[in-house]
Amino acid sequence: MDIFAIVGLFFGITFILIGQAMEGGNLGQLLQITAAFIVFGGTGGAVILSFPPNVLKKAIMLIKDVFIPPVVDMDGLIAEIVKFAQKARREGLIVLEKEAKTASDALLTMGLEAVADGADPTLVQSMLENQIGQQEIEVHTAAKVFESAGGYSPTLGIIGAVMGLIQVMQNLSDPSALGAGIAVAFVATIYGLFAANLLLIPLGTRIKLNYGKVFLAKEVMLEGILAIQAGESPALIERKLRSFIIDKTEGKTEE
């Protein structure tokens, strides 16, 4: 569980409400069903129009990864790759065909099997890079759903504000109707800005950041597989792969 994601969302909402209370307002003033329909319904419609169903489904599935980020054990991954390198060193690359089935990641399995089959190194690299690239596109496109929604919602808030003001102008002769129209106008703007800046855009940003370490692990797999195929020693492979890990105690890349 990523406690900072929860804390960030809590702090954002709490301080906005505290600020509103300090101005003499109350929560009820922000609850306008008409404004919610205009902003959230309009934003939802724009997103559905912009992206195909499979992308929307992926985006929804990735919301949980904001609060429960994917776990990446870089030390364990490097140790696993070194183990494959030691096997290949002792018994030859053909042994990787059998060992690949025990790999912890589908990318590792694909790469090791290709190496065991004697594929050209350029082909192996191209295959793995294509896989990594497709996965990156999938995640970034899903994150784009939230970023796009964050761009739509303030505009829908302005639309709601204009619609509310239209009602105000049409009812100038009826003072009892002015308050409702003005409330919808301003609350719609608040909803649009709130949704964009405190929820939607941060969701997209967090998804990309959380998956950054996943794709770093994929790069480690790629480098490890190519090093095994090149016949590099397990010790050298380990040193090479550890260069991807930042030394947290010294703030520099491990040598």
C-alpha cells in the first residue's frame, strides 16, 4: 500500500474543505447535483469518445496500482539472471530452453528461449525491445486517459458555469431563482478544477511513475539476456546489471 498516495489525496481534500470553512462556508454549499451531472457526466462522455473500450478498461484496472504499486525486486531479479548465466556457462546455452520455463517474467522466458534456439542477437534484442515498447505504450496510453480527462473537466466546469449564468440572466425578474443559478455556475467550475488538479492528472502522473520501475526491470532483463547470449561471465553480468540500481546510501550508481 502506497500510504503517500492516500495521504496526498486526504490532505488535498481536507485542506480545501478547511479553507472553505474558514471563509464561512459549509459542505452543503458544494453539493450541487446539477453541476456534478454537467462536469462529471460531460467529462465521462468526452473520455469515452476519445478512447476505445480496451484502453478505458486498462485505465480503470491501473487505478489500484496508484495505491498498491507493482512490486519490483531488483535484487531478486538480478540474482535470477545471474543464476541463468551460471547455468549457461556450465552446461551451454541449450540448457536455457528448460530453465526458461521457471523464469519469473514472461519477457525473461521469451528471451531465454530465443537464446536457447540460437536466434541472432540482433533478432533477440529486437523482439524484446518490441515487447517492452508495446507494454510501455499500453501503460502510457492508459495514463493518458486520466490526463485527458483532467484537461476536459475544467472546460466542462466552464460550460456548467455559463449554463448557470444563462439561467441567472433569464430569471433576473425572479430573485428566488437567482441563488440556484449562481450556485450551479460557481460550483461547476470548482468541480472541474478539483477533479482535474486533485484527482485525474495526479492519477495519470502516479501511474507512469509507478510503472517506471517496472520498465527499468524490463531493461535489466533485456541487458541480462543479451549478456548471457554474448557469453559474458556471471560476475561481469551481475556488475553490469547492478549499475541500474541507485545506491541509496551514497546517492550514486553502484560500480
